[in-house]
Amino acid sequence: MLIRQTQMLVLIALVAAPLTALLAQDKPVAAPVVTLKVSADRADALYKAGENATFTIEALQDDKPLAEGNVVCTFSKDGWQPQPEQTLALKDGKATLAGKLDEPGFLLLRATLGKTTTLAAAGYDPLQLKPSLPAPDDFDQFWAAQKAALAAVPIKSTLTPVEAPAKDLDAFDVQVDCLGKPVSGYFGRPQNAKPKSLPAILFVHGAGVRSATLGSTQWAVREGGMLAFDINAHGIPNGKPAEFYTDLYAGELKSYSSFGRQDREQVYFKGMFLRLIRAIDFLAAQPEWDGKTVIVYGSSQGGFQALAAAGLDARVTFICSGVPAGCDHTGTAANRISGWPKLVPNDAEGKPDPLALQTARYFDCVNFATRAKCKGAAVTVGFIDTTCPATSVYAAYNALPIPKAIHADVDAGHTNTPAASKFMQDAAYKHVHEMK
């Protein structure tokens, strides 16, 4: 009986072996990995108007030059007015293409191979870019009226202790009365700080709907100590479950960036910017504040807020504005791209909405920038940023009449690279030490 069972097992194994091999053959084979790299012929990707920029396109398949293939290429003015497509045949995995601009701006190249797309850009005299439209004649009067209305609201704050993210730090959830929604954030100060001893730093948020960031309060125990205040962009409660914020973003605050864009009294950013001023009111009221140092630090929509704060509040002494939004809203009036949130819509013929065009000028970083009186600014920009295009960022940066520096990442999109983040942090620390 044992012999027969052994023979049966051998037979089953012989039958199963080819079946296993057949099943193995039916497993899906991983598709070849195709990568596409595009680079300009100058490391800094900077050119004078009228000069040719030559882009080299490299295609690799599984890390080897692609034997053959066609790349579809499109030039544009930083995403505006794309030119007709050009199809290039690869040779040994490479192709080249030249283009130029005859005016200040950015020449953006979009290259596509199959389902893979990559971008590269060349900057043309970017330091010569100017605002597309001037500020309205009553820009200062409008904002003076808003600030007067805010000043009529008492600076009443509620501080609720929370668990601090670092030792030797006291942290609080803070709510400060404001026009409309309150300032809502997390505040940190070093334990046992002396009166009038500490600079203040205000952290502001990018687009979206989220709680203030408790981790930012750790700045309070850096570089000799600071008052660190991180506020959410919407005056909403902090520390709620994730669903609370996703529901707001899908509901009440859906598409908030376009709210009221045809009426300067109703633009959503008006309340956001008044909360910046009230947040600085709160910091300035703290007995530990040194009475002279206020840094505003943020990226994207936060960079938008940093530039606005510099133009609206003379107490601001330094800003760190990473890949800022809100720059040159009226760009299409000058036949060029504008930045997020595209506050001015265009009709089918590409003409900007006249009411939105007028309204946007009261909320434009290029106009806040011209009014900045702080001691310095650190700005970052990505040459292939399609959210806050480099053209718009430079228009605002160039309008700053103060000491300033810009960190440019040739190959970066809408992000702060580690180098860009270090640039902003180092600039903030340097300012703290200079003010001491």
C-alpha cells in the first residue's frame, strides 16, 4: 500500500510541474521603465532676450538609452500661449531642440514620450520682469479702511495649554478675536523667558484646509529663543480629526480661493490677510516680545501671505516667501501667465474678466511688494513650477524695494527643495541674530 501511495505522489508531482511552469509563464511581465530627462545648455538656465536656448532630451529604458522613439515637444511662455507641437526622432536615446524668447520671461518646454512627460525651462532676463498692471489709485486707502475696521475689534485672546512638542517649551492653542473668523493657531514660547527678550516668528500656511501645526512651535527654543506662532489659513479649530478638515474642504470651503473675486469687499483673501495683522497684534502684545523683530514665514499660499504681511504691516521686519502664490494676478492683461489661484478668469477669446481684473489688483503680491518696508526678504522659485510660475514670482520679487535674495531651483516645480528650505531657514536665523 505504501509503495502505491508513493507512486501516486510522484505521478501528481510530474503532472503538476508543467502546470506550475505554465502558470509562471502567464504572470504579467513588468513594462519597461522609461525615463525622460530634459536640460538646457546652461547650468543656471539663464539667457538674454533673443538668445537661443538649446535643450537636450534624453530617453532611457531600464537605465539604457532608448533605441528608438519619438518625443512630442511644445514650447510656451511659461505655460501661456503654447506653440505648435514638434515631433523629434530620438537617436541613441537623445534629441536636441532650440528655442528663444525675445522678452523677459520663461521659455517652458514640455516633452512627452508615450505616457511620460517632463518639463524644462530657460529664464530670459527674469530680473527685468515688471508687474503687469500698477496698483489701483486707492489701493492704500482701501487697506487703511480695512485695518481701521480691524483695530476697532479688541485684541482678546484665549490660550489653552497643550502638550509641547519639545522640552523647555510652553505651548498653547490660541484663538484671537478678529473681524469675521478668529486667528486660530498654536503658540510656543520658551519657559522662563524674560520680558522684552524674544523675537517673534509667524508661520502661515499653503493652500488647502488643515489645522495649525503644533510642531512649528519648536522654533521657540531655537537660536536663543523666539515667540513662535503657527496659524491656520481659515480661522478654524485646530487638532480635529482629519475628516473635519476634508469635509470643510469638500463643503463650506470648496474652491474658497475664488470666493468673491469680482468684489474687493468679498474676496476670501481679505479676511485671511486681516488675520495676519491680528496675529502680529497678538505677538506684539506678549510681554516677552523684544519690541522690534517680526518674521513671517510661509510657502505657496503662505508665501502669498508673507508678501501681503510685508506690504500691510510695518512691524514685519523680515519675510521668508517660498514659491509664492498670489503673484501678478493680472498677468493675462500683459499677455503672460499669472500665478495661483488664477484670480482673474478669461473668456473663450482669452480676455480677462473686467471686474475680476480690477478686484485682483487689491490682492496682488506685486502691489504688496512695492509697499514692503521690512529689512529683508528671502524668496524661492522653481523654474518649472506650473502652479506658481516663475514669471509671476519674479514680477513680485523684482517689485520689492528692500534688501532681498532669491533661491532658484532650475529643475524644481511647486516645492521647496531641501536647498530652498535651508536657504529660508538660514535667512530667518541670520535676521534674528542681526536684530540682536
